[in-house]
Amino acid sequence: MKNLFITLATAAVVLIVLSGSSDPELGNPDNYYRFQLPFYAQPIDIVYDPAMVIPDPGQLTSNSIVRSYRLLNKKPKRVLLNSLLEAKQRYGLNDFLFYKLARTSVQVVYGDTDSNAREITLFGLMVDAGFDARLTYRANRIFVNIYTTEDLFEVPIINTGGRRYANLSCLDGECSGRQRLFILDEHPNPRGRSFGFQLHNWPALGVQATVKEMHFQYHGVQQKMKVTFDRTVVDIMKDYPFIHEYAYLETPLSSTLRNSLLPQLRRYLEPLDERQRIELLVSFTRSAFDYKEDNEYFGHSKPMVPEELFGYNFSDCEDRSALFFALVRDLLNTSMAVVAYDDHLTIAVGTDNIAGDSFTYEGKRYVFCDPTGPKNSSRIGQIPPGYENKNFQIIGTYK
């Protein structure tokens, strides 16, 4: 998908003339170029001045990289940055999606050559956007690293100056294993803000409404519904970095899925009491989806946000927990605790009225309501089978 964006965007470059400006950071408006970038399902107009382009630094040394960066700062890169920041605001992009848009745009500006010049340019854009970023390098490759306070997994991290920096140039998996990197002394924005990965809201990008027929069993009776979800959300998450488990549970449903799924479930829930409502929701997450572990299905760990369960054929315990958490939150508004075993994730619901296996956390009683299994069971109030004598920890709560 990423390569498709680049190919289409490159083909769409056209020359335009914009109104004048005497600001040297904005270059010569008569030379501005515009291209339309297919960003997921949303065409985004990007403007830049080709005079911003710098040559590759050649053999990588501290001096050659610094010279290239300082040359970049004399170029009109502000044109591209302003275009990217405008898109960030218009489409509600979080920091990571802003970075992806910037990276793809820089790829279009430079083409397939001068890869290290591209990284230096991307670094300059991130710094000018207000982030604390660092450049590292080894052999013939430069890497962009950005300060973040969020938990990341399977992403190379460096610690320097009391801050953690994630290697954004290595999110494609090409940098596996421990490798020695040199950190560039040039540090233009040491007080820059932290870079965010979590998706508190979905961006306002083009919707790819997709209908899926769902079947589930509630107390042995087959139920069915048609659910519409947004495939754009699934596409966004395909190459998203692995963030903290709790962040997937906090991610909201898209408006497309919310407006389709919740009214249908709400009609089921309306005549039921508290216990029956929770039973129906665990029945849905247990039996409407087929189970398969990430390593078997994807070949690697792949936590999902709720929307992704509808976009793939299989899901596991982490994924069911994310969906169940969202459904209880949005439909019942009931307190919950996220329960983590060494190799299993589950949910417990806060209640004093439902009998069954439970625990007390911070003065509140929680009853186990495993969203994963047994597959066709509607029973709640039971520790997941096989975990009765295992230790667990609470990694998050709602309310």
C-alpha cells in the first residue's frame, strides 16, 4: 500500500503558480509545485518548492551530515512543512500519521535517489514541527529518531540525555538485531515536545465502508447481523508500530462501525438485565470471530484495535479484549479492569451483583468476563480455563 501511494503521487505531480511572497523561507512562489498524494483513501494536496532539495551528503561522517543539515536550513523547506501542518489540522492526523504523510511526501519530492538526503530533510521537518529529534548513522545509512514518552515494542530505542528516542527509520523491520549507531552531536531542538503514537481519535480521511455478515450464539441460539466497518482504519493499522496493549483498548470505534454495530447490539440488550447484557457481549466476541494466534496468522505479533477484528479472518485474546472493552464502555458504561497473564489478556467487569470468580482491586470488586472463550459459551464469572492458579496483573482500568 505504501509503495502504491508513492507511485500514484509521483505520477500526479504538476507545476502550478501561487501568489507571491518575499519570505526567503518560502522561496520563490513562481516555482512552487503541487501534487496530490493518495493517503490511504484520502487525496491530499501537497505543495513544495523544489529549491528545498539538497544533495546526498556522500560518505557519512559527522561533518558531512552536519553540513547537509545546515544547507537544508538555508533552503525553502517551510513551504512543504506548512502544507503538511495544514493537512495535519484539516484531517485530524496524530503525530505518527503526520510523520507518515511527511515521509511519503519527501519520497515524492526526492524520488528513489538520495536516500540519506531524504532522511536529513525529514529530520529537519520534524524539528521545525516542534519535536525533539536526533539523527543517528552507521555505514552508509542515516536514521531519524524522535523523542517519545509512550511505550513501544519491536522499535529500536536509544536513550541519551535522559530521553528515549524511537528510530522512525526502522519501522519497516529492516533494522532487526542490535546494531551500533553513531549519534550526531547536532541537537537543534532539545526541549522539543514528545511525539505521540496513540490514536485518541480517528482521522477524518476517506471512508471505505465495508459490509460484513456476522453470526454469533447467545445461550445456544444463533444470531446474525450485518455490520459496516471502515477499511481505512484497517489499512492505517497494517504497518502501525507496536504500542502498549492498553492503548489498543482505549482506541475508539470509527464512526462507521459505531453507527452500524452499536444500534444493533443495543436492541439486543434493551430487554436484558445486567448479567444477561454482559453475557450477550461476551457471546458476540467469543463466537462471531474465528480464533488464531498472531504468529500463526501473521507470522509476528499483531495486536488489533476493535475495527480490525472485522477486517481480518482471525483474531486472538488481545483483539477480543479490545473489542469487548469498547462495547462495554460504549453500551453499558460499566467499570472494567484489564487483566494480563503471561500469555493471555482478559477483561473483568466491576459489579457487586453478579456471582462468580472475582477479585478486588483498589476497593472495587471485579468479575471475570473472558471475551475469548469458551467459543460458544455465554457463561461469565469464570477464570479463563487453565489460568485458575496463575498470577496476573492489572494493566489498566476504566472508570
